[in-house]
Amino acid sequence: MSFSSDTIAALATPVGTSAIAVVRASGPDTARLVHEIFREPPLPRQARHADYRDCTGALVDDVLFTYYAEPNSFTGEDSLEISCHGNPFIAQKILEDLLGRGCRPAEAGEFSKRAFLNGRMDLSQAEAVMDLIHARSERALLAANQQLRGSLGKRMSELITLLVNSLSKIEAYIDFPDEDLPQENRNVLIEDIGRLLQATRQLIATNHYGEILRSGIKTVIVGAPNAGKSSLLNRLIGRERALVSPEPGTTRDYLEEVISFGPHALRLIDTAGLNLTPSALEQRGIEKTLEQAVGANLFLWVIDSAQSLPELPAQFLALMNPSNTLALLNKNDLPSFTLRVLPRDFLTVSVSSLTGSGLEALQMAIVKLAEAMRPEIGDEIVAINARHTHALEQALSCLVTAIDKLNTHDSTELVSSDLRGALSSFGEISGKVDNESILDRLFSTFCIGK
């Protein structure tokens, strides 16, 4: 059953010329709109070809329209989708006519918000809609699809069930104050809450991987001046993005590009050469490189195989390790190329920024390191966002406090209060907690028409 009293409309495809544009409407007046505009009964889930005529009877376009009856629609209410020719003027004329017939413009994310409020999806699934739209890689797309189908919601439902069971045991003793909580029951509760703690920590650990999926693997290209870092960037993105010159120190500031590389998205960052005796201007470039390196997920250390093995500044070596660094022995097209033994056990790939040799091996090596970044938490990809993390950390704090109180034989009422705090925080993830300000803040980040 719909909770909305008005009917909304919006363009559901990007503004611009295309083959097709889609205009959406949703709300209690949708069936009336079908009758008025197309002079046909609103037959659910049937794509119909018809003329779209505005309020004056003027022909706007020939369109395909599909009517969805509640609750079997995206929003859970009567809905209409109109596919017209992708001329922005035509789409706007149809939208203006719908508004003239009593619809109001949809707010950002309002279609998804109605789907949530009408029970068509939980809050984590609604967030997955935007992840799906903005996915930059196969892995991000897979994670968004799994969350849209309820992967995170199912995990939270399991945790909530276990927590409710523990809470009911505690509150049974509150209802019968003459009974004390026996030691054996106390131990069972501690074990149950311990399992909740472990599962909560596992979910929190996926936050970092979630950032990687949504933004791309932050990949910083480092190395000595003139090692071929900018040439490698140009080769990877397939165009001349960075200025390349035989003169060392050409790159003074960092450049950033996002590319798809295998099943992952990489945020490639080309940086200034790491010179141990830099000039004043080079030093400023190195400082900017260090700023980027501090938050890097992956380092591509480019080594000029025609030169002696360079030293890296200590600040960078402290950030680089075999789990996040690939050593690229560059210029393997030269007759003088030789494989080197590195001071650390880094995974090594020989490449040529000039010819592209070794790029397939580089892709395989990057995929290997990227796959190792995914936390082990079952078969499905779970990658929570910042909102989920905040709620889970609050729940974790409550659970830790509850165990401490059980161990020190504190009041049963205080333990119950902590568990209820954890339950409330878990509920925020799926949206079971009635907090209108949280919902307004979340859905305002969505596109109009979603």
C-alpha cells in the first residue's frame, strides 16, 4: 500500500540527445494519466505504442508507455514509464505536460525513497541503486548488484535475530526481578555477544574495500626522475596525458586519471621523480608525492633498468611493502636490459613504456594484489559505506560494554540498555529505525528520476 498522496514525475535518463529518453511518473493519479493521455485502459506490465498528445491535443511524439499497478512496481505504487525519442525538447515537453496534468516535480532520489517507504527495498538496497549507477569496474558492479539483491540486508537480519534472542533472555530476568541471572546463562550470553562482536568487526573491515570499489584503487606511480613514470601513465591510459621529456624532473606536480584495468578501476597518479638531492622546486613536488602516497592502495615503482638501482626516500619505503607494491623494471626493449634483484621481496614485472611490452603481465600482477585486498567474508562481496561503518562502530561499542558488564556482574537492566543501543544501530543500516532526517540526507544525494 502506497503512503504517498501526490503523483511525481521526472526525466529518468540524462539530459542530452540520445536514441531514447525515459520519463517516469509515480503515485495515485497514474492510472488517470494513462486514460487521459492515451485514451486506453491502464493494462499493467504491457508496453504499448501510442501517440502522446498534450493537454491541448497537440501531438508531441509517438512513444512506448508501460503502466505498473501497485504494489508490483519499482516504487510500490502505480507507476508509468514513457519512452520517447531522445530529443531533449521532446522529453521536456512530455514532462511539462505531466506537471500540467497535476504531477509535481520529483525531488532527488524520491522514486527510490518511495520504494523504501513502501517496503520494496531496505535502506542498504536503496544505496546500492546509486552504487550500481556509478560503478566503475566489474567488481564494483558485482558488489552493487549483490547488495541490491539484499546481501548486506540478509547479513544484518541474521545479526539482528541473534541480538534479539540475547536481548529476550536478558529481559526475561528483568520481568522477573526475584530471579538472578545464573552463571551458566551469563556465560551463554557472553558467547552469543562474542559472536556478534566478531561478525560486526568483520563487516567493519570491509569499509576500506568499499572505498576502493567506489573510488577505484588509488595507484601511485613512483620512481626516480626520468625512470619512465609519465610514459607508463600515457601507455596505460592510451593517450598522451603527461608531458614526456628526456630532461629529468619534467613532472613537478601529480596527474590523476581513472581507467578500467581488468575487473578493477585504477586511480592512476603520476608523481614527481623521487630525487634524494632535490632542488627547491623538486622538493615541493616530492612533498606532494608523499601526500598522495600516504593514502595509496597500490604503488607502481618504476625502475630504469638502464641505470643503477635507485634509492627511495625513507618516508616512501616505510609505506611500501610486498602486499601493496609492484616493481616495474622499465625499458625492457633496450639491448642492455637485465633483470635485477631488489632489496625487498616485491612482485616484479618487466615492461616497456615505449612499446607496451609486459602490460599483460602487469595487469595480471595488479589483479593478483587487488584480489588480496578483499576481506574474507563469505562468497559474496560485502563492501559497506561510511554510513554503515558509523552505525556498526556504534553497535560495536555497545556490545563491548555489554560484555564488560556481564563479566563484572553489573545490573541486568544496564546490560539490556547496551544491547538495545546495539539493536538500534543495526537497524539504522537497513532503515528499520524511524529517523526522517537520516532518510532525507541519504536520498538527497540521488539523481532526479531515481
